[in-house]
Amino acid sequence: MAWAMTFTRNALALGVAVVLTGCSSLPSFTVDGVRDNVKYKEGGTSVNKLSIPPDLSAPDFDDTYVLNRVMTPSEAQAAQDQAIPSSIQASNAANTNALSTKLGKLADGNPALIVNGDYNAVWARTGEVLNRAGMQMTGQQKDKGLYAVTEPRSNTKARLIISDEGERSLIVVADDKGMPLNPQLAMQLLSLLQAQI
């Protein structure tokens, strides 16, 4: 009986030793072409890197309103000059009063500034006159027709949205989230802008 006790103890000790050594002592095997012997502690690279499927696309990111700091008026003018083609700068410099304007209302009742001029000319002119109209430009995105502005007296943050209507352009005002601004405040901002265009 003593030999049975010794055998049991030895078998138990061997079993505990096998369990404590873990799976690292077992031979590796392959499932679906992937080996299971990644050496994490050794910085092993036995696993293939993930590849991005070719039809996966990244979502659009609109960085229009991402600013590290507010631009000074001279920095804003320099950025504006860089964004405007030289042919438009020259035509605006030669004829600064070429754009006629009219305040009106859209079908939904929101005020709009109707500017006789093509989109590029209206975009350029609007950027030029923002400071004179008492608005501080905090961002812009020409391909979407957006100027982000702050009107310091009322501390209103707004978006001026310029739409291309062929030979004329419309300027409407939205809040900083893109929703229609209070009509009275929108009319006030558009009137300030109209006086400078």
C-alpha cells in the first residue's frame, strides 16, 4: 500500500508540474493557416499584420472649425489671399464696387443676401469685408461655401453660407451648428455684410 501512496503522490506532482508549465511545452498546431505560437514576450512577429480591405473608406472629416488659436486680422487676410486665385484678386482690386446686393427672404422666411456675381467673386469679396463688417472669421471651407464667424458685440457665433446660383449668389446665416439663426439676428448680420460688399 505504501508503494500506491508513493505512486499517487508522484503522479499528482507530475500532473501539477505539467499544468504549471502551461501550453508552451505543447507542440504548436495550425488552424486556418495561423500558427498558435506567437512569442509575445520576445516581441515576435509570427502573426501577419492586419490588412485594410480595399473597399473600406475612411469617413469624411470636416476640419473647417478646428483651430489651434484665433487668427489675427493680418493672418486671416494672408490666408484669404492664399485661397483666392490671383485673377479674382486682380479683378476685385480693379473694381471693388462691381457686386450689387439686395436683402430678401427665402421661401421658408429666412433672410438672405442676394449678390449679383458668380460664386468665386462673391466668396472672395465676402472674405475681404468680414472684418470691416465687424465680424471675425474663425474658419472657412470654400468647397462648401462656409465662413465661420463671430460677431463680437453680440458674441454670436454663426456660419455664413454662400450658394452658387449661376450669375448670382445667395448668402444665408446659420448658427454654429448649421441650424437657421434667429431671423432678426440673421438680418442684422446680413445688413452689416451688405453695407461692406
